[in-house]
Amino acid sequence: MPGPASEPIDHPLLRNLNAPQREAVRHAHGPLLILAGAGSGKTTVITRRIAWLIEEEGVHPGSILAMTFTNKAAEEMRERVQRLVSVPAAQMWVSTFHSFCTRILRREGERTPVGRDFVIFDPSDQKSLVKQVLAELKLPEKQFHPKKVLELISDFKNRCLLPEEAREEGLDPWTRKVLDAYDLYQKGLKNHRACDFDDLLLWTERLFRDPVVQSVYSERFKFILVDEYQDTNRAQYLLVQHLARKHHNLCVVGDEDQSIYGWRGADIRNILDFQQDFPEAVRIELLQNYRSTEKILDAASQVIANNSQRVEGKGALKTDLGEGESIQFKLSDEGRLESEWVVQRIQELRYLDHEAKVAVLYRANWQSRQMEEALRAQNLAYRLVGGVKFYERQEVKDLISYLRLISNPFDLVSFRRCVNAPSRGVGPTTLGRIEGAIPEGGTPLEGLSLLLRSGELKGRAQRELVKFLDLFHRAGTEREALGLAGLVKWVLQESGYLQSLEDEATLEAEGRIRNLEEFLSAAAESESLGLRLSEFLDRITLAADTDQLEEASQLSLMTIHCAKGLEFPYVFVIGMEEDVFPNRNARETSDGLEEERRLFYVAITRAQRRLTLSAARRRRIMGTEMLSMPSRFLRELPATALTAPIRWGTELYQAGEGVRPGSSFTRGAGGASVATELQRIRSFFDRVKEAPVPADASQGGRPSAPAEKEDPNAFPAGTRVKSPRFGTGTVLAASGRGDGLTYTVRFDQGGDKRIMARFGGLERD
């Protein structure tokens, strides 16, 4: 058989490939690291490499294992390989990590505590079991929220730690109690003959520690390929190491610059250290981009050069698609005007090209609200990818149900929704008794009042429903004095809804809180237009009525995380401001900031022809208009790639510019004066000016703009504090300012919690 070097370039499996792609396809034996830049034809290389092993190297399909992260990607890979080879490829193992582990455990499970005939618990099953465990251990759910406990258990499992092993890490009292729950949770799974998703990885990795089992499977899978290697966690990394130990024919494909899932356990060190794990590894860089123009790639390369967590000596992306259009940046006066400007640009694109595919990308789900409203105002159809439309989100609908019941006490549908949101121990039986007590022509609240007076309700439900009823009585007398935005904020606090999410202390809960804050901003906007509660609710109903606007594939709204792997001719990235992008919490650490920058890199490289960035001088946060600082990432863009230089400094924020006398902005954040807010902006830019900027960021990187100083009134890290709800603890970090000030506190009996200063009631201990 002729060697790789003698294979003609017009070989069907090498046709139309560039030199590095051909080298990657033909590499047969030994470890291989393929650094596949954005838009570099990675999928083509992977499938042709597998086909090459089968067709040209004579490898039996059953000796090949290919793993990726989604069922869709695995199925696409399998189908494309089958079209390229002349023999049936059904024996080839192409699957996700979880599917692979399930298959192994079905074969070898008798060697593990789970056996072979296990069931797989879904998230609902897991939550039910952990609630039973917490009750058995007498751990209150307010301090040990089931979702938070499951988050920590998942983290331990993804690091391949069983409870007894995790105890060796010298953890705080709260986490040690979580380990007690973890221990009992595992026993519960065993009693049910069940696994959760993390167990599939955990027990398969444990299984492969057995030299006999490891020898069998490392001999079977002589050639292993792992896609999106930068997204692997500790358990997945160890699985791959076990399987590749014998033959070392391991090919990993990935791009450390697109590692954006650290928050769910992905470890960028896996790809950064691959050549240390396998010193004999061949490294191939796929840098030819077939998606974007030069100016877009120049921007991406210069931005990501600021990161330190990169493969040493890696080259920059290049393209043959020409210089292309310059990147446009638009700074609008406020968030609403930013959305309207973007919609206007989309309409102009549609006028020139009715089929133009456009994506509007944003850092977090809450940002979709103003874009959705602006699109609906112009009757533009759109598709929300990977999410639920703003006014259809659970927490938003829950809050709306409170407001509807305040506006219309006869609204039984809204009563049914909000009476147990947050949980008040009201089940179907109690709800039926309440509805049965409603007098003819009466309201649900009257029925509840009668039932409470009868003394039929006992325990927690009785106590909580008394408070629930009192909330609506007080709302009736206070709503006029509070105003629209004040009423929304009051309901969030008095209902306990916001507190329940803060108690949960998970990433999901944090996102839901941000959606509620955005809803409050929507109420403040409506109030500024003179709308009353009933008119505001009518406006929401009309906004949520999507029957007239069918989804359109040409216009997509999505978070940047959802956009990974996709491409669009026209891309808008909105909300380019500090505390939005980079995210307020992520920028507190250098690792977090670098992941935010990688996320911006992913956003830039989604664009094929035109990239537009936008920001707002002012944005409503919790109903209050605040000055925004432009994202530090804007400063990292090359001037040569922009339509015009981005003004950087206090000229962006001239005193009084765009400030309406008497607006909430003139009071600033937490009642601060506009002068104080302007001084904060100037201080930020003064620090930016002091940061040295090398002439060429690609030669060693450019320092980022320094982080904003903490609120001068914040408790510094290390301060001992006490909370009326969680007791005593130690401040780990503080972020944000004014109404946005948030603490991360490690409580002696409650673990780590994020607490908003305006609600937390923290005092120095």
C-alpha cells in the first residue's frame, strides 16, 4: 500500500482540501492534536479522516471510536462517514460520551454498584430523590436548596469523586452536610437500581480503572477520535486517557479559543496540556477560514490575543474571501433606542435582500426583551433559538399572574398560577377546597379568606396562605402610592418570589432573577410613558400574542452560547457594555474574564459578511436608568477593521448629554447624582488610559481595561457578617454597585450564597 506522502491530491478523500487538512486526514498512527479554528472545515476533516482509516489504512470499523457532545453531531458524523466508505460502517462506535458510557455499563455493569439493568433518572427524578434525602437528614430546603445540592453533587461526580473521597478535600461545614446528602442520594439510586447522567461517566471511568477491563477496551478501540475536546470535563478526560493508554492512536479536535463552557465543568487545561500528556503528539493547525472576511478575522484574532490561556505558538486565522466590510459600532442613548436602531438596520438589509439571514446575538437571555418588542412593533417575524420568548418564561408569567390578580381579583387562572409560586404547600386538594369556598359571584381571594376563617387549613399551607392573602389586601391600598414599577418591585419582595430564587443560589436561578429585573425595567419604561397597571398588562398581552407572527428562519435571536457552531451572513452583537459583556460575575476572576473574551471571539466568528456591534449609554437596571460603561473588549478591536474609530473615554459621556431633566437617570444608581455617576465613568477611563498598550497585541497580548472598583460601601472580602435568614458567614467577594451590589458569602451553616445587598439584610457581625 503506498505511503501517505505518495497519495495523489485528487484522491477522493483528499480532493478540495488544503495542505494541513490533507495532513490531518492522512495521519494514521500516534497521538494527533488538530487545532481547528472557527470556520476551518473541521467536520469535513473529521469524517474524511475516519473514512481514510477504513479505506486506506485497512482499519476495521469496529476498532474506531468517535465521541462528541450531541446526538445530532454524532448522527451527522456517522451518516457522512457511511457515504464516504465502501463497506458498512455500522460497527463503528460513533456516539456522545453519555451514550458510550451507557453502552459500556449495559455490558460490564455487574462489575459496578449499578449493575447492568439500571434505569436512568431524569432531572425530575433526581430532584424528587434529593428532596427525600434532605427530609431524611432534616436539612431545611431554604439552606439546602435541592437544585443547589444537585449542582454540587454533579460537580463532585464530574471530578470523579465519591462522597468519602470528597471529604478529604477539607470542606466547610455546609458542604460536608451536602456530602452527607450525596452519600444518601447514591444509596437511594442504588436502591432504585438507577443512575443519573453523571453516574454514567463516573462508573464507566471507575470501571476502566480495572486493568482487565481497560485492557479489553483499549485493545478493541485501536483508533479514538474526540471532537470538541476543549469542552471535556475531568471525567471525560480520564475516560479518554484510559482508552488510549495501549495504542496511543488518539486524535483530539478542538479550539481552546472557543472553550466557553467552564461554568458547567469543561476544563480548558485538557486541550492546553495535550502535548504534555502525549509528548510524541503531532500538532496540526487548521487556520484557513472558509466563512468570514479579513476584517472580521483580524478583529477576532486581535481580541483573542489578549488571553493567556492559549496553545503556545498558535497561528492566526486567515481567509481568501477578501478584505470585506468594516465592522460597525453604534452607541445609542439608551437600551430601547439601541434595539430600535438594530431593527432599522435589519429592515434596510431586508429591503436589499429579502432572504438575508440575520442573527442578533446577546450575552444573556434577559437581553432579548427589548429586541423582541422592537421587532414586534415593526411586525417583523423572528425565531428565538434555544430559549423561550421573554413574556413566556416561567418566572415572568408567574409575576404577571400576581399583577393580573391585583388588577382583576376575579381572575381565577392567575390565582391558580400564583397561589403556589413560590411553593406554599398548596396541592390540588387544597386548591380545590379554596375554589369550592368561592361564593357565587365572588373572587378566589374571597374564597381563600372564607376557608382560612373556617379553620380547615392547618400547618405550613395555612401560615403561608395568610401571608398570601395579606399581600393582596395591602396591594389594593398601596398600589397607587407605589406607582407601576414600585408595585412590581414590591410584589417581588413581599411575595417571597425573589427570595426563593436567591435561596436557590444556582446559575439557573440567577438567570431567572435577571429576567425579573428586566421585567421591572419594562414596567419602569411603561410608567415613564404614563401607562397604568391595566394598560401595562394589555401591552404585555399584545406583545406575547405570536399568532400573527410566524417564526422566520431568516431572522434569529439567540445567546452567544446557542450560536456556537452556526454562521450567518449578517450578525449583530448587542449590549457591548461592562457588567453585561463581560458579565458582571464572570469578570471577577482572570479565568472568568478570559472565558468571556472567548465568548466574544465566538460571537465575532459567527459573521460571514458583516458584523455590527452596539451598546447603550444608559440602561435600566431594576427599573433605574444607569450610565453604562462600554465593554473593555471594544478597546481590543483593531482600528483598521472598524468603519470609524470607537470613541474611548469621557467624550462618550459629556455631562448632561442625553439626560432628561427629572428622569430617573438624574438620580443615578441608588439615588446617586448624575455628577457622581459621571465621575465613576471618568475614573474608569482614567484607569484605562494608564494601562500600557503594546503596538502589536499579537506579540504577547494587550492588557485589558482594569476592572471597575468595588462599591466603596461594600463589605470587603473576609468580613464576618450575619444574615437574618442564613446566620453568620464570611464575605468571599462583592461585585456591582448601588442597587446592583451583590455579595458572595460562605455561611457557616448554609454554604456559599449570592445575596443582593438591597434584599439580603446583611450586617457586620
